[in-house]
Amino acid sequence: MLDVDAVQLSFRGVRALGGISLELREGEVLGIIGPNGSGKSTLFNVITGIYQPDAGAVRFRGASITGLDPRAVVKRGIARTYQNKRLFPSLTVLENVMVPALRRESGGLLGDMLGLPSARDGWRAARAHATECLEFVGLGTMAEVGAGSLAYGQQNRLELARALALEPALLLLDEPAAGLTPDERMDMRSLIERIHARGVSVALVEHDMRVVMGLCSRIVVLDHGEVIAAGLPADIARDPAVIAAYLGAQADD
Amino acid sequence: MRAGWVAGIAGVVALCVLGRFGSDYLLEIATLVLIESIAVVGLGFLTGFAGRISLAQGALYGVGAYAAALLVTRTGLPPLFGLPVAILAASAIGTALGTPAIRLSGLYFVMSTIGMQQILWILQMHWSSLTGGPQGVRGIPAFSVGGLVLDTPSRFYFVALIGAVVSYLLARRVIASRFGLFLRAVSDDELASATAGVPVLRAKATALALSSGWAGAAGFLHAYYLRYVHPDMFTLDLSVIFLTMAMFGGYRSLEGMLLATAILGGASEYLRPFGQFRLVAYGALLVLSMMFFPRGLLAVLPARRRR
């Protein structure tokens, strides 16, 4: 479904991605793990069009999406969340999700200004869709709260709702469980399971091994911008190169 | 929400009473404030909702005024024909000059609008064959609709009042629309907006086009207010005044912008004896309002924040 082919990226001579290739199959939850600075978020930024790779290609469902801008990538059916939450703090929770929900409504500005029925119908449909997404992540009662005043764990779920409102075929999650309490992590895990059950393929960057091992059908391990291992969770846990990378990273920290 | 409508209707009724019984002198001032409120509300699309600060609103107001003045004096068409022409001219010029810069971040965009302001002033002053240069445009007839000539201060006041009310109501619609929501999202976080499917550049360019169009409509009324236009009416000073009104009044509050326009526009008339030093007061006010209530005048009042 998603094909990352020998993608390279350097920042001012510092190599961030050194020819990464990986494949995500339709319907799976792919875990992407690795020490801090191993290139996981950079890879997401390349896939979603925020960075242009120096070399290599990204294909989605057979078509190249290399070098598309972020909005064009969204249109192809890929949504994402951010590691450092990027909500719209001055909007309400509902409005945060209305933004992606309204993206498909075609009514023009003139229709809005004149209050045409088509514009009002579009608004109503988007509102219903956004409300449904909020209920799905468990924020149904928080719709009118300002997003800037949400607790940390709720911000994660709002980011998820915002991504889901795009109705993606593939969802890229960048550390959705980071900073959560153990209970919240288990909630997040079951939430991702429910998203997967709706037929959404998932790429998951995460540090919490229990979340990763429990959710992912396959795991890719990055270190210093390279893939050092890929395979089933059980095999990855025993892989000497992975263990070395993680122990090394811990010694560095 | 309902309380807002009651306050709005009460305000319009009060303004109508003023128009019926106010002295000519008072109505001249009030008319100018109403006209300026249109330009300020337009600027609000950029400052409050797109997170972009413009110092070209005065020049674009001038474009609207010149468009209206030239159309009526050169062709003799009825005044109202000038309204769409003024709106389109200002909107087209503002969009053409501003769009290349709109992707720039805050400070660089401001610099580019100062450039836009100066370019337009120079064109108004030196493109004499079109604009009359330093002579300005004289001989603008009194405003009329159909056979109705609205030549007294009281009559023209009501024209400006209708203009200001329509401008406010349309702006509210825009802000409550899908486009308005996109703009607020963009000013919060451009990258997250793009990831949420918002056409970021188009949203900002549209804000610029609307902002310029509102300036053009205000300029149209200004041409019939003084019935004379001159380049020195539309200098950087005017842009600073508009910006002060928009920032002082309301980050994302149209009502705050109207209030600030009324206060500052009214005060400016009484500060006239101070001549050039008036602008010192405006500059100081801009600095103070940024320091102490960056979210605008109404944000200081006990909150009933956004609807």
C-alpha cells in the first residue's frame, strides 16, 4: 500500500535518512521503532510532504507521492498526527474537527456569504461527521471546550479525531501514547485497535513496547536513519542488532 | 447571541436618531467614522483572522476612491456603478501586489505592504494622465441613487450608515463560514492546517482579496463624502490609523473594531489642532494596546468570549 523506496535526506550535510526502504501492506498496523533521532519523525515528514527527499521515492497505492505538498498527500488518503501536538488552540474542540470535516464541502465563499441552502447543508453534514469523530475518540462531551484548555491526554485524542475526520485509508501516528498515564495508554491502545477495525491501515511510531508489541503485525526498526531490522514482533524482540541499538541508545542518554 | 442582536439593533436605532437630529458638524464626523469602519473591518480579515498585518489599507482605500471618482467624472455613469468597480479595482490590485508576499512570515509581509502602500501613493501622485496627479480629482457630483440626490450631510450619513451595516453583517457571515474557520485555523498553525486539508495559500490570498475589496468599498464612499480626491489623503499615515483601529479594537472581534473606530475616529477630530502630533498619539496607542491588551479592546471587558 505504502512503498518507501531508498529515501535519502540530509540537513546541511547531516544525514537524517540514509536510503530507507520499507513497505506497509494494506490493512496492517506497522510499528516503526528506534532510538531518539533515528529518523522516525523525519520519515513521516517525508511521506506527508513536509520534507522533500534528496533521493528515493514514496509510492502510495501504486502512484508516486514523492514531492507532493502536504494537502495533496491528504487528498490521496493519508492522514497523520504530530509528536508535539499541533492543535488549533484558539478553536473549540468541535471546530478543530470541523476544519478537516469541511474540507470536502464544495460550497463557495459567495454561497456562505449569501447563506445559500447548499452551504448550510454542507455545514450541517460536516458538523455531524465531526461530532461522530469526537464521540469515537471519547470527546463527545467536550465539543464546546476551547482546545487550548484540554488536558494532555485529551489533546492526543483530539489530534486523532482531527485525522480521522479526513477519512484516511492510511493513518500515520507519531507517538500517540507519549506522556500518557498507564491507564491512558491502554485506552489509546484500544482506540487504535478500533480505528484499525474500521479498515484503516496504520503506521505507528511509538516508544512504549507494550503498545507496539500488542498492536503491530510487523515492526521496522530504524537507527541512525537506516533500517536495521524488520519482521514480526517476536523476532524483533530477539534481534541482536535491535537490542544493541536500544542498549547503546540508553547508554548515550 | 440574542443579546448581541438586541445590542446591534439598539445601536442602529441610536445611529438613526443621530442622523435625524445631529448637527451637520457632528454628522460629518460620524459619516467619516462609518466609512472608515468599513476599511477597518476589512483589514480585520487580515490582522485578526489571517494573522497578517498590513500597512497598505490606506492606499487600497485610495484605489477605491480614485476608481469611483474617475468613473463618475470621466464617463458620467450613475454613482452606484462605481461601487463594484471600486471593489474590484482595489481587490485586484491588492491581490496582485500582495499575493506574492502572502506566504512570507509576519515581519516580511508587513514590509512588503509598506512597499505596496508607497507604490500606490506614487502612482496616484505621478501618473497624472490617469489620476490628475497633485491636482487630484475634482468635480465629483453629489451621491445619488435613481433620481434621489443625497447631498446634505444628513442624507449622505444614512448612505454611509447602510454601507457600514452591510459591511459588518457580510463580514460576520464570512467569519462564521467555512472559509472563516479555515482562516482561524491557519493563523493558529499553518502546517497543521495543511495536514488537515486546508488550502493554506488560497485561504490567505482570499483574505487579502476580501480585505482589499472592503477597502475599495470604503474608498468609494469616501470619494462621495469629500467629493474630491487627492493622493495625500491616502498616505502611510492613513494606513497606520486603520491598523491602530483594527488592532486596538479587536483581535478577532468585529464589534471591538467598530468600537475602536468610533473612539479613535471621533477623538481624531478633536485632536486635529495638534496637527502632525496626532500620529504620535496613534503610534503610542498602538504600542500600548499591543503591550497590554493584544487581543483587543473588548477582550478587556469581563468575558463572554466568542459566541
